Amino acid sequence: KNQVEQSPQSLIILEGKNCTLQCNYTVSPFSNLRWYKQDTGRGPVSLTIMTFSENTKSNGRYTATLDADTKQSSLHITASQLSDSASYICVVSAQAGTALIFGKGTTLSVSS
Amino acid sequence: GAGVSQSPSNKVTEKGKDVELRCDPISGHTALYWYRQSLGQGLEFLIYFQGNSAPDKSGLPSDRFSAERTGGSVSTLTIQRTQQEDSAVYLCASSAWTSNVELFFGEGSRLTVL
């Protein structure tokens, strides 16, 4: 069964600290992996999209990694800011088109 | 428009009533998706449009749910005889086409069925 598991479920960190969010998947065949940020009450916004051949992709203070062999991805946030407080969702595409498998997300709270 | 627009942003209805949720995708985007997000759950796929046709409607949970898209643009998701378990945020997304391209989401329509 195609699944995307994210950990931790929630995380609280101090402003300025770094953190890493994990995503494990069993989706096959693999097409691409995406990380989205969803602020409370808003729609998800894309952070990165990685295909099979990409190991690392950065978007400002966000760096995503992908290990297609172990079917794991991580999202590293550097020098966290209060505005990083949100839900981070890992999404894996099994094939082009509609087969997007969403994780349940990690809720990050950044406190001052 | 500049982004995906959804309306209403909030809808409270009584059990048994019909509701219509509207999505106006980014101009020129041929692919349109509807998702449902329940509290504490991941996004659940409902239906996908390519142009005006729906090649994948496998996620619609029951025959009370239907969707249409006209003119390759605006889409309407209709829920008939609403039930309390239909309460959720309904998100619409569009993309220029399928395959490795970014999905742009609307802000969602929060439906509460009393």
C-alpha cells in the first residue's frame, strides 16, 4: 500500500534554532517528492519538488534531501523564525497525474 | 486571477442540506484538483480535472459528492444531503499540466455541518 509517514507529529523549538523533519514513504513507482508548508487556515504552499535523481534541493533556509534507495526524505530548517510556525507536509507522487500521496504533516511551533 | 480562488471561505449548514463549493483556478491552468482535509488528517484526494473532463474521480467518497468544470476554468464541488462527517476543509489546487509541476492551492472552504 502506498503510504507516506512523517515524524515527528509535532515539534516545538526556540527561535534561531535549526530543526529537521522526516518523511518515509513506501510509494512505488516513485515519480517525485514534494514538501509543502501550510500556515494555519491557509492552503499549502510548495517549498521544494525533487525527482529521483535529485539528492538535495534548497529554498532559502529550507533544505530538502532525498534518498530514493531508502525511501526517506528530510526537510531541514536553518535559523528558524517565528513565521516558520506551520504544518509541513510531505507529498509523494507515484506517477504523473493524480497519484499524490500526502503525509499527515509535522506541526512546527517556533517560540521566542 | 493571481492565485486560486475558493468560495465560500466558510460555510455552516444543517445536516441534510446541499452545498456548493466553488474554485476559480489560475488562468491558463488546465489541471484542477479537489482535496478534503479533516482535522489532524492528511489531504484526501477527491477528483481531478484535465480541461473539462474528469479522468479520475476515484476519491469521491459517495454518490452524494459530484463535481463539474466548465469552460476549462471554474469548478464546482457539490455535496448533496450533507452529513456531519462531511465537515472538513475542502481545498482546490491547479497546475499548468500534470507531471512534476507545482500545485497551487487555494485557501480552502471550511464546511461545518451541524
